[in-house]
Amino acid sequence: MKRTTLLLCITILIVSCSTCQNKNTSKNTAKATDYDKIITADNLKEALYTYASDEFEGRKTGEPGQKKAAEFIKNHYIALGIPSPIAEGDYFQDIPTSFFNSDVNNPSENVLAYIKGSEKPDEVVIISAHLDHIGISKNGDINNGADDDGSGTVAILEIAKAFKAAVDKGYGPKRTILFLHVTAEEIGLYGSRYYTDVDPIFPLKNTVADLNIDMIGRVDPKHENQRNYVYLIGSDKLSKELHNISETVNKKYFNMELDYSYNDDNDPNRFYYRSDHYNFAKNNIPVIFYFNGTHADYHKPTDTPDKIQYDLLETRARLIFHTAWELANRDERIKVD
């Protein structure tokens, strides 16, 4: 009887250990490809047709349309069950009117949500895009800003959904991921500057990288015959390791043309200094700026959601998701050169 009981205990122990090992192995082998299909052209289109509609009145900083945009973003995170890092239920980082140097007559707000890292929660990967646009023209035309930067905004919402799906399966990222929607980019990068210079919710010294998305839904004239591209700016300026990770991820999963034309230090457009990643770069935080280039509808009422190429938006958003996944889950934090 004792021998039978002993054998039974040993059998249970072996099965239990095997089960634990399988769980650990499964957790260690979870891949971005298990979740990237959550990011779809249909979902992006549905969100953008609302976000870049006339109801949002061009999302001018501090105006009612921009406030609706902030609420739209907040409500998405609430629906996904992704919390705010500021306080429970408070997704807005309020920016007072005085910060805008008289460029804006009303206060505004950044919108923040986050997924806490499972192993290295103090290290933070930021994915950013600006939520504002240029508002209503003097003749009454609404500048919907579907590409600039509705495309980046809805891309982050879908990327967040993919990460949350992984969390729900028990595969949360090792590092914290901050989904940062900044205001007042169009009038001087104020929202991102407020976050970096005044009120960094997570210490800048703990910020691993900023992946900034500003216009990824269209094709510029240079690439009309080769759609499968995206401009990358800044990837190698502070961390060669970041650049190499970005290249490796692209070659492994997408094989897009990564166009570095605007990454040249002598680029007359100076795009490196013209979007929200710059406020992180100036603080020695590695960045990548994802960009499709300008087009005839840039900053015009004709930048509408019907002109977005949603299959391409899907691919670019998935590329960014894979890159963020790698940065958040690799053993060592990327190094600054």
C-alpha cells in the first residue's frame, strides 16, 4: 500500500512539473505573430472614419473638436480595459493655457494609457502620435487630418489592442508600454514637450525608446509605383542597436522598403525636428519616426479618410507593433551610443 502511494505521488509530481515546464516554455515562446493579426485594415478604417469625421471639427488644439478627440481615445482604452498611469480613470495629462505662450486660448491635454511590464516595469517603451490637427479654415472648410495624424492615432489604438490581447493570454510585455497621444503638435510640439520637460509620468532615464507615428496612411509621389515602403527617421542617431533591431524585424516579417532619405542630417525638410519624437531625442532617448512623406492633401481639407490606403496602414502598424514587442521583451535594454 505504501509503495503504491509513493508511486502515485511521484507520478503526480512528474505530471505537475511537466505541466509547469510546458507553461513556462509556452510563455517564453509567445511571439508577436500570435497577435499581430488583431491589427486589421477594417478596424483601422472604422476608427478613422469616426476620428477624421466632420464631427471632430479638425481637432484644433483646445477647441471642442479636439476635446471630442481626447474623449474618443480615452473611451477606447476604457473599452479595452487598459488603464491610465496617471490615476484610476484619469487618462488626461492636463496642460495649462500658460504653457502655450499665447498660441492657444484654452487648456488642452495629452491622453495616456499603459500596460505595466511583467518583469521590468520601471523600463518604459513609448509609442506616440499627435491627436490634434489644424481645425477649420477661414472659409469654413474642415481639415479632417485623416493622414495627419489620424492614421497614427488609430494605429496606436490597434497596437494597444494587440498588446492587451497578449496580456489577456498571460503574455504581458516584460517592460512597460506607454501609449502616448500628445496634443498641440501642429503649433509647436507642445504636448510632447510638456511630457518630457515638465511632467514625465515615467522618468526619462527609464525610457527605453520612443516610436513616434505621424502620417502612415498614404503614399507620396516618390513611391507611387512602389507602395510597400515607409520612411524611417532617427533610428540610428542615438542607438545603432535600435536601428539594427528595426532592420531585423522588418526583414524577418515584412520586407518593406525602409526609406532613410529624410534621415540625412542635411535634409532640407528637417523632419527629424518636426514631430514629437524630437522632444525625446533631445533628452538622449532613442527614437524612430515613422512617416509616409507629404502629399498634395497635406494640411488641406482634402486629407480625408477615403484617401487612406488601409492595407498599407495595416502593414505599417504591424511593423511598429513587432518593433515595440521586440524592444519590450528582449532581455537587455537597448544601449545608447
